[in-house]
Amino acid sequence: MPNGYKIIDLKGLSVVALGTTIVGTHAAIAETDKPTLVCGINKNGTLLRNQYVAFNLSGTSYVGTLGNGDTITVTSADLVTIVTPE
């Protein structure tokens, strides 16, 4: 594996429960085998710290867990959702 990490910038766009389209996110995750640092995470208007996320492919979507336990999902249509587990 090459050295370094891949930065995925969500651009501070507010990700709401129904999801927010952030163009290029799915492809950016798919094209790397490096650890992924997700930046610009804005959950419902609250900026979260930058953090490493291990994404796994589930069907055609990438799914990972944020440091606070929330699940982040990126569909093949670049729809990004962040859900707090119940």
C-alpha cells in the first residue's frame, strides 16, 4: 500500500437525515486503497472534527463509522447520509 492517506472533503455542506449530494465523494472513496481522512463534516449544522473513517463496500454504497459512533453512508449517486444509531 502506498504511503499517506486520502482526504475526502465534504466541503462543510450540511448533511441532513435525508442525505446531501456531494458530487465526487463515491468515486474518491472507490479510487483509493489508502486510509481515508474525512474533513468538512457538517451534521445538521454542527461541524465535526476531521477523522479517519474505514469505509466498507455494501452493495454499491460505502459505509463507515465516525468516531462518535454515527454511521456515514455514501451511495453511488453521491448521496451522503450520517445517522446516529439508536
